Amino acid sequence: MDWQGQKLSEMLMQIMLLVSAVVAFVAGYVMSSFKNMLIIYAASVGITLLTTVPDWPFFNRNPLQWLDPKEAEIHGVRVQKPKPQPQNTSKKPSKASKK
Amino acid sequence: MHSFAYRSNALFTFGVTILAIMCIMVSVSDNFNTASPQAQIEVLKINRFKRQPNGNDEVSLTMNISADLQSLFTWNTKQVFIFVAAEYETAKNVLNQVSLWDAIIPSKEHAVFSIPATNKYGFVDQGSNLRGQEFNLTMHWHVMPKTGYMYADKKVISGFRLPEEYR
């Protein structure tokens, strides 16, 4: 999940839980049923869990752009020399590892 | 929010916090309910009135207990416990209380009733003070909520008198 995705996930989680709490409370009060309030809240916690906890593709729309190692050296960043690989001199493969 | 476990933990803690706040609000919402319970008790018959071998007076009586406790029930009420106590004054003690009968009302549908009941628990005085004794029958109720604080109230029905002689 990228940075924007993490922010989105946290915001979604909080908004969904707050809204569902309000909905559950009002519905329970109107129906005069404590049990229904708990059921509605539990169900929406489940939906929130499924929405915000797994690493869905829409949390990965802004992948982190890593600097190319060569460019990084220009900016004064020490780059560990990659292990000598069989003749791949022209361009280092850009490492864009993400979780 | 960088890992599965971190997100699960954040969701769980926030969810439980909100649940606690909801429970508090449910408890607060009970204050908007104004309860006006009705209760009436009549003594139908004194079945038995005697002195026990150890010198204590014992009474067995049949009451008719009628009540409308529907207004005690809100969406936050789990059950209502009621009991009827005989209360009287003796030379030694200003207040004597003897529990005679009790019941648990599980729901609003069962909150209106009118039943004859013989005392479940012995009406026994610690001594021999019951002949000609005036006493009250008091209906106590304890409202047990699903969440929040429990409260109790009572209604005193006075003007009963035990016979002058054992029977």
C-alpha cells in the first residue's frame, strides 16, 4: 500500500465507523431495540474491515517513485554498489519496490 | 497504516472506542423516559397465624398483587426485579422488613399482571410482636439495564393490620 493509500485507508476507516455508529444508534433508538443496534454496528464494522484492511488495488494508485541510483549519486547520496552482474552497464534497473 | 496487522489493530481499537461511546449514549438516553409505574396489593386472606415453638410469630397470607410496570421498560432495560416486603414497627426496631414474594419481569409484555400470591418466603417476626400489628406492604422494583447504572424505587401500600389472635 502506498502513502496515499494509507492515508485514504485510515480516513475511510474512521468515517465509515463513525457513520455506522450514528446509523446504528438512530436505528436502534427508533426500533427501540438494543440488539438491532449491535447487529447493525457489528455488520458495518465487518464491512469496514473488508474495505480498509486488505491491500486493495485502489490503495496503490500512487506508487512511490524511487530515484534512479545514478541520479541519486549526482544529488550526493551514497549508493551502495550493486553486485557485479553479467554485463548490464547501460542502465541500472530502477528499483521500485513497494509493499 | 503500513501493514495488515497495523490496520486491523487501528480498526479494532477505534471500533471498540466508538462502541463504548454508543453504550454511554444509550445509558444517557434512558433519562428521557419518565416512568410512572402503578402497583396495588390487597390482602385476600390470612391463612395461618401462629407462634412457632421458638417463640417467633409466623404469618401465612394470600395477597392479590397487581401492577403495571410497562413504563419502566426502555430499549435499554434487560429485566426488572420486583419484590414485596412487609414493613412494620416494633418497640425494639423502628423498621422491620420481611420479604414475602418476588419475581423477575423479563420483558414489557409481562409487565402488566394481576395475580393472587401466597407469600413465598416466611413472614416471621424475630419475637412475638405481630398480634394486632399494623404493617405496610411495599412493592420494590430494581430496573436492570443492558448498559449503564441500575436504579431502584418502591411504592408503599399501607393500612394493613394483623388479627389480634392466633389462628
